[in-house]
Amino acid sequence: MAASLNEVFDVIIIGCGAVGAAVAREMTLLGQKCIVLEKNMDVLSEASSGNTGHLTTGFYYTKKRSPLEFEMVRRALKLNKEWLDLQVNVPRSHCGLLMIAMNEEEFNTISEYQVKGIANGEDVRIIGKRELVKLEPNLSVVNDSVGALYSPEECLADGFLLALSNLYVALYHGCHLETRCRVVKVKKDLHQGVWKVTAEKRAIKGGKLSKLFLRARKVINCGGNYSDEVDHLVPRTMDEEKPFTIQPGANTLF
Ligand SMILES: Cc1cc2nc3c(=O)[nH]c(=O)nc-3n(C[C@H](O)[C@H](O)[C@H](O)COP(=O)(O)OP(=O)(O)OC[C@H]3O[C@@H](n4cnc5c(N)ncnc54)[C@H](O)[C@@H]3O)c2cc1C
């Protein structure tokens, strides 16, 4: 049964994108009383709405340059496979990946990816135009390309359904969800040992705002590209870790 908003939750999850949904699922299945707060009308409506669903990315991060990302990608590769095997309703395809270079600059980029991939133990290789045409004879761009990075183990999954199924599992097991609910204040109450979270809930009709006051033992920031804004809501003393800032990057896929 879903919890009442007045009780002290074990976990408040801020943001319902792919990450918030996965955290909600894991925490709820661990027996934690959770609530997810999403500022938008719909869940999975920001970065997680248009995901390509590309599962393995063993050539973007190297251990030396990004140790945390490297470790997380390694763990995800293992977890994704085990987890996906149980999600019979989430379409997926073990399709491999071709990253096609159309000029020398792009060829240099894919060559760097190859070096990183090999250092990470991935099966990636550069293939020439002739092999590319053999693999993808119906793809018109291959005729003007200069080569490609080929990674036969890559998979695609329906990223939206995958995240939605995580959320359904959490809700089925009693997790609470509030949409149109923007977190505006996060404060630790040192006396009670709980976090106090204030959120503005927007009514569907008329858009009137009302305030929700929630309490939890833990708060998890799953705000995606806004997670630095969420982080800045937490007051800090001089000797505490400084709030962080994120800068989203851009990429081109075709
Ligand atoms: C076009 C595109 C293609 C991609 N392709 C891939 C891919 O192939 N493979 C891959 O692994 N990744 C891919 N990504 C990246 C991946 O989609 C994102 O890393 C992932 O969706 C991020 O999920 P998230 O939950 O962190 O963020 P989001 O989905 O952005 O969710 C954050 C949520 O927090 C909410 N929020 C923020 N602030 C507050 C607040 N104060 N109160 C309440 N709620 C708040 C937001 O409204 C939002 O819904 C792609 C991204 C894009 C844009």
C-alpha cells in the first residue's frame, strides 16, 4: 500500500527520469518506504524521453581519465544483461554498432575510441570501406565514408519502456509518486535527524500552486541535467563539500 505523505519516508527521490525510476525500484525492493517527486506533468519527460537505448559504451570512458564512469559502465554491462534477460516485455536487439567516419577528423575520433575500447577490453575494431559495404550494403552513406568503428557486442533496448517498467515495479511494491511537484527546499533537521523537503505541487486545473512538506531519512538527487540546481538547494556550512555544477555535452548520431 502507498504511504501517507505525512509519515517519515526512508527515501525521497528527486526526479523521475531513467535514474530516478531505477533508484525507486531498487530502494523499494530493498524494503525502503520511498516517494518520487517529479516537477513535470509526466515522468520520463526530459533526457530520458528520447533515449537511443544504446546499452554498451565501453569505448567512451577510460579507467585513467574517468575512473568512476569506467567502473559504473563495467558494472552496468553485467547488471544490464542479467536484468534485461528477465524483462521479457522490453524490446531489445543485439545488433552491434557501426560508428561511421565521413572524413579524416571523424576517422581520428573513432581511432581514439578504438584505443580506449581496446584498453577497456572491448571487442572494437576499425574496418575499411570495403568491409563496411559488405556489412551494410543498403546504407547510402557508406559510399562516401572513410571507414568505421565496429563493435559487434553492442545492444539496443527500448530505453523508455525499460525505465517505465522499473517505475511500475516500484509503484506496484508501494512506492509513492507525485508529478507536477517541484522540489524547492531541502534541509537537514539535526534535532530530528531527518531531511525536510519542501515541494511546490501544481494543480492540473488552473495551475494553482500548493506546498507539500515531506520528511525522509535519506534524499537522493536524480535531477539529471538539473541535478546541480537541486544540489544548490541544500544549505552548507563552510567546511562541507561545495555544491557542484554540471555542463551537459553534445553528440551527433545518425
Ligand atoms: C537524444 C539522446 C540520446 C541518448 N542516448 C543514450 C543511449 O543510447 N544510451 C545511454 O545510455 N544514454 C543515452 N542518453 C543519455 C540518457 O538518456 C540520460 O543519461 C538519462 O536519460 C538521464 O536520466 P536522468 O534520470 O539522470 O535524467 P532525466 O531524464 O533528465 O530526469 C531528471 C528528472 O528530474 C526532474 N527534476 C529536475 N529538477 C527537479 C526538481 N527540483 N524537483 C522535481 N523534479 C526535478 C526533471 O524534470 C527530470 O524529469 C541519451 C540522451 C539523449 C538526450
